[in-house]
Amino acid sequence: MKIGAPKEIEPGESRVAMTPDSAAQLQKLGYDCAIESGAGEAAGFTDAAYEAAGVEVVKTAAALWKGVDIVAKVRPPTEAEAKSLNEGQLLISFFYPGSNEALMELARGKGANVIAMDMVPRISRAQKMDALSSMANIAGYRAVIEAGNNFGRFFTGQVTAAGKVPPAKVLVVGAGVAGLAAIGTATSLGAITYAFDVRPEVAEQIESMGAEFVFLEFSDDELPDGAETGGYAAPSSPEFQAKQLEKFREIAPDMDIVITTALIPNRPAPLLWTKDMVESMKPGSVIVDLAAERGGNCELTQKDQRIVSDNGVVIIGYTDFPSRMAAQSSTLYSTNIRHMMADLTPEKDGQVVHNMEDDVIRGATIVHQGEITFPPPPPKVA
Ligand code: NAD
């Protein structure tokens, strides 16, 4: 069978779902590989590099979609892309099926099968295919780099002949995958880093990354329990929220950089950094809101924009951090895809075995043999 990656057509998207290295691995699984000409260019992978790796470079998107059995993509397909799917063809890409029902229906009508990389179950065995985590890791890192680029001072404290420089104080709100990456990056640059999460079980992880956990005075049995929600956060009680905002209000004037990453599955992002908190921050401080896609954790965030508040605080609401590091994110994403392909190819003979008894494959499959198979049943194993 042949697997191919088209050029991403979403404006500003620089990632690609296949690199010369991942193609070499896919060939070891028995597949022929194809790429649309120029698809890897924005991520630093030339047509010549693909050719050298034995990948067929196809001139047009139409020829690519028509000529392969498996299409690997980053972004969910556009309507036109979904319409160009063929009977029996397999599409593997981010899809967000909960908000893309019409696209799923289109793919079903075309007789295609679809694996959504954002639906890979978050169980240990599937970590190597967990594209949400690999992209969140990059977003967390890049958020700190972006903050540093907008902050007019050092992160690390210094004693120099020209004077003593205090270290920057960074607060990370939400310590999931992106938040922990942000903590690690900020501490490695020498900042004093604080972090908060509604899941008290992450305190240890926060501290092991070198940050200080911001504790609230709240009795344990009133805390939301992440263990009951598969590791994800549940909405907090109004009392807890009030305590949290009170604490943030208290520390806001002292923070130089705030990175917010707080999300609750299937809900808008919780509002945690209010206008008055921004107003109490020092001019030149920076907020990077990684929850901007889902409405933002900061009241003043504008999606995909960099704005400066009246009191001189920079607020960044970009939603394309992984694409801003396209070489790294394409490398990790294409590795996630080739691990998925390895599980789909038990005999390493270039033939897909779409085993719906396999928890991971079943969980990620949203369209299969003429049926919509989303949402999946909960995984049986951890
Ligand atoms: P996410 O992107 O859904 O949320 C980011 C963080 O925001 C979470 O830590 C959440 O607790 C926090 N949050 C929500 N509301 C908040 C609030 N009001 N104030 C402060 N923080 C708030 O999370 P994620 O990065 O996808 O990770 C979720 C969990 O899944 C984590 O426990 C992570 O370790 C786990 N995980 C497991 C696997 C695996 O086992 N394969 C893979 C990835 C992630």
C-alpha cells in the first residue's frame, strides 16, 4: 500500500505529517511513500530530501489524494479535502470529531476510514502515538520562548558590574503537559517559577520540575478530584474558584510573566486571569494564554493576537505555537503517525489491518466501513 502526505492548506500552517526520517520508517513497515511537492518546505524538509529517502514527490494535491491508500495530514481536512477521499481510503489526521460532525459524515459518505490523532486514548501503551501531548509539549516550551521575546529583561538573576538584576518571576497556571513543559523551560532559563493546578496530585510534578506549587487554603475533600475524570480537570466549585481568584489577585502584581494553560474537556476555558489582575501587573509584564483557542484564561486575550493593555502588559493569544516550531513539531507528529502505522501493520508487510478489537485503534477510529464510530467506548486497559 502507499501512504502520502499532502501540503497543509490552512493559512499559516507550516507542519507536515511525513518527514524523510518517518518515511524511512514507514518503508520498513512495507509501505511506499509519497509527498506533495513543497509539503515539507516550511518545516525545513526539501523535495530533494524526500527523494533521497525514497519518497515519490507528487506534483499536485489532486494527484497525491488520488494516488495513495492512506493520507496522513496534520490539520482536519477541509470540506474540499474530505470530498476528495476515496472508497476504502484511510485518512489519519487531527480531526476534533466532536466539533466536525459534517466532515465525519462526508468521509463516511465517501466510504473512507478515518483515524483521528486527537482521539488516541491516553493510556500508557498509546503514549508513543499521543500527538496531543507531543504538540502540547512544544506549545508549552514555545510559550516561554515567546514570553522571553516580549519581555525586556533577563529571566535569570545576575550580579554584574553594571548592577544587580533580579530573576524574573513566572507563574504557570495549569500543569498538564503544556504547563509542565512551560515550567521546565522557565526554570531552565533561570526564572523563579510558580505554578498552580486544580488537581492537587500534580503538586509533586510541579515541584520536581523546579517550580513552587501555589497552595490554596482549602480543605482536601473540597478539591476537585482529577482521578475521577481520567486525569483531566473537572469544573471547580464557586467557592474554590473564588479562593483561586483571590490568590491570583494577591500575587499578580509580583509576577513578570504569566503562562496560562488551564483547560477542562468539552468546555470553554475557565476564566482565571481577570482584567483587574492585568491592571495590577507591572508595565512590561507578559501574559501568554495557551487557552486562547477555547476562549482564553485571561479576560483580555484576543485569539491569534498580540495586544498591549492600557498599563503596558503584553498579552499573547496565538494558537499556532506548534506550527511556529514546524521542524520540531513535524518530527514528533510524523513519529506519532508512524507508530500508529506500526500498530496498524502487525505483519510489517505494507498492509493495514484495521483491528477494531485493539483499544487504541478502536478509540482513535471515528469512521470505519461506512459507519461513524465516534464516540468510542471507554478503553478496557490502562
Ligand atoms: P488539559 O490540556 O486538558 O488541561 C491543562 C491543565 O489545566 C490540566 O492539568 C488541568 O488540571 C488544568 N486546569 C483545569 N482547570 C484549571 C483551573 N481552574 N485552574 C488551574 N488549572 C486548571 O490537560 P492535559 O495536558 O491534556 O493533561 C491532562 C492529564 O492527562 C494530566 O494528568 C496528564 O498527565 C494526563 N496525561 C496522560 C497521558 C497518558 O497516560 N498517556 C498522556 C497525556 C496526558
